[in-house]
Amino acid sequence: MAVVDVHRFAESITCHAWSPDHSMVALCPNNTEVHIYKSLSLDQWERLHVLQKHDQIVSGIDWSSKSNKIVSVSHDRNSYVWSMEGGEWVPTLVILRLNRAALCVQWSPKENKFAVGSGAKTVCICYYEQENNWWVSKLIRKRHESSVTSVAWHPNNILLATTSTDGKCRVFSTFIKGVDTKDSKAGSPAETKFGEQILQLDLSYSWAFGVKWSPSGNTLAYVGHSSMIYFVDDVGPSPLAQSVAFRDLPLRDVLFISEKMVIGVGYDSNPMVFAADDTGIWSFIRYIGEKKAASSNSSYSSQFSEAFGKFYGSQSKSATASDASESRGRVHDNCINSIVPLSKAGSPKVMRFSTSGLDGKVAIWDLENMEQELGNQF
Amino acid sequence: MAGAAAFVEADNADEIMARIETKSQKIESLLKHYKHVEALKTALEGSPPKTLDERCKSANWIVVRRAIMAIKDIDGMLNALDDEYYDILMKCLYRGLSTGDEPTCEQCLMIHEKLTERAGLGCILRCLSDTTNTV
């Protein structure tokens, strides 16, 4: 099994992020606070700080690895950047100019900007203005027809991918004069205009979540609420899109663990591995904890077997196997909301990652000994 | 919602009705020769009809229902059916269940059980979340 550590921190966890040395985790236990826990030893966690500033649920947390700043966004339409000063976390309010909830946040690779997706159909790009000593927010108001559920930065610190409940995934340029430097060999002139839409992908009929870039920035992956995952290679003027339908419940978030391998997490409470073969075709490989055997007819989880029994009534002759799901050895009992990498930022392979979910647990997974099982794409 | 803007009527309604007529005749002859699986495949091909016209959808449904009701060996049928037809079949099954007509519902329910075993819950999800291509 790939799980190294599991701990239940609260009834339910909305989001989480790790400190630069991976010894501390900041999470929101489904309320208005951000709790910071330090790991003392295996399964021993001590709560060090409680950051109380937001008035409503904290929907996104990100912890920058070089500058050691925490950014938190909340349904109260505000965002705070927390800096460690003298043993205490000091908040700085960032006025996002939103009239709806903020849903997700991510620091850019260079950590001089962060992006916030919101229910106001806008994306806020915030950067630090040295002269005025505060964070300024620039809004991308165009294009989105509904809430922005997830944002992801391209390694070049300029391109941003977003997913929305209108089913589309879009890539924008967030070039800001004075903050970003124009790369002479960079792409089209469109890439140097703030808020310019580079690409729009209309692959999904339902809500889209969880977009991520591959380590090189060549491939995008995002999920749709119709149990589909979408892979887009060669993101640019002529992208190659693939839609992969899978058998089980939809995913919520994805993570690239190498250029050709993606882990998806969602309502099945069990991480799924997808990989691209040598010809570039993506497909579902396996669940992370399971042997590679083809799944038999015992595909219902125990929570559904009772419902199915009622649905089919006297007609059902085959007994729905509720024991098989136990043998899968699930770590999470409820939907997994987010998956966060635990390797050094910018490294091509992710060896460790953590997942958190509605069951209040944070699980740390290590892929050290799984290289054989995962195959040569890893 | 997402695909609605791009959802231009592929052909006009009459062309589609004509196509459904030919489909219906093909299926009748296949059923006479006891080729149930072939009949179902023919019925499912081209559904859902790429139109918002209710008459076309109803006409198409009548054809599909004919093929579904003729199936006796469900396991055999699913064995012979390719994966790509699962999602469309599931949509048709839900349409059948919504009619409330007892023999239709009984047949659709039996096929639903077996299809879910094969295709998984994802198939049901795709059927429920796709509001643009309805059967």
C-alpha cells in the first residue's frame, strides 16, 4: 500500500496546504479558520496556530515554498496573505473587488503573483506593489459564463488555466507590466496582454473542476462532472484533446506525478491512476491501492448495495457484493476534495502527495516503492 | 448549457424523420430474422438525433423501444454490444423508465441492472449530466 500516514484532523476538511519543509500543514476544518498543525512523529500532530480573520468558510489555502507566505481566500469575498513575523502569523488584507465568493487560490511559480477563482465569473490576479506596500488585484472579467472552480499556473509564470461550471477550460495570459519580464523568444503577442484568452476548450457537457499543467507545461488535464477526464497535449494554436470516460463516480481534482502520469481523486474516495502510452493515448490504468486485476462484477461500493437492492427488488438474482469494497482497503471514507504534491516545486516527478476530503482526514501517499507497479510512464 | 450555442440543427426535421423511417424498416427485417443485437445496434446508431425537435426524438424513441422490447437474452446482448453504445443505451433506458408503462419499465429495469454492472456508475453519471444531447 502506498499510504504512509493518515490522520483525522476534523469532521471535514475544505482544503489544505504544506509548509516549505513539509513539516507543517495548514488546513480549513470546514469553518472560518485556518489551522496549522506540526508533525511531531508518525500520527502525532500538534496544533500550533489558529488563523482567525475570515467571516465565512475558507475555500482555498496555498503556502508558498520560497517566500513562506500563506494565502487564504474565503466565501466572504476576501483574501489574506499571512507572513510569519516573530513566531506569529500576521495577516495582510488583499482587496479582491469581488461581489461573490472566492473559490480557489494558487501562488504562481515565481510567487510574485497569486490567482483567485470566484463565483463572480472572474479571476483575480494579485501582485505586490512595492511602492505602496500592499497587494493589488487585477480582474479578468471577460469570458467566463459561470463560477471559476479551479486555477492552475503554467511553469512560465504568465499563462493561467481555469475551469468553470460552464464546462469550459480556458487559458489566459496574466502578463503584468512591471512584474513580468517579456521573454524575447516567447510565443505570440497575445501572450503579453493581460487578460487575453489564449485558448478555450469546450470538451465537457457538465461542470469542470481540477485543472493542472504537466511539469513541462505541455499538457493540461482537467475533469468533468460526468465521470470524464480530459487531456490536452501541445496546448497552443492546435491542441490535441482526448476525452477519457471511466466507470466510476466523478473526480474533483487531479495531479501530474510525471509528464505521462496523472492521479485523479474524487467521489470514489480512492485515487485513480491515468497514464499515456507511447503513442500518446491516455487511459485509466488502475486504482492506486489495488492489484492490476480486471474489476469483476462486484463494482458497487457498500453504500450503494442497499439502494440497488431496493431498486431491483425481487428481480435481482445476483447478490451485490458489499465485502469486495472493504478489501480495496480504502483510506478515505468520503469524497476526496484535493490532492497536493509533496515534492520540491518544479521537479519533473512527484514522489509523495497528500489528499484531504470530506471525511476530515489527510492522507500522505508515497510512491517510492511503486515504480515497478506503475510502469515505465512514471 | 455549454453546448447549446454550438448546437445548430444538423439537418432539418424532415430529413431526420426520413432517416428514422428507413431505420425502422431495417430493424423490422432484422427482427424477423431473429437478429436482435443487430437490430438494437441499428436503432442506437444515430441516436440521439442531433436536433431539438420533439417529434424526431419521439419517433426515434419508438424505433429504439421496439428493438429493446425484442431482446430476450440480456447478457448475450451486452456481450455483443461495443463499449461506445453503453452511454446511448443507458439514456434510452432512462427514457423507457420515464414512460411508466409496465412492460417497458420491466424490460428497461432488467437491462439497467446488467448494464450498470458492466459500465459502472460513470455511465449513469454521463447520462444524467448531459442535458444537451437528450434522447
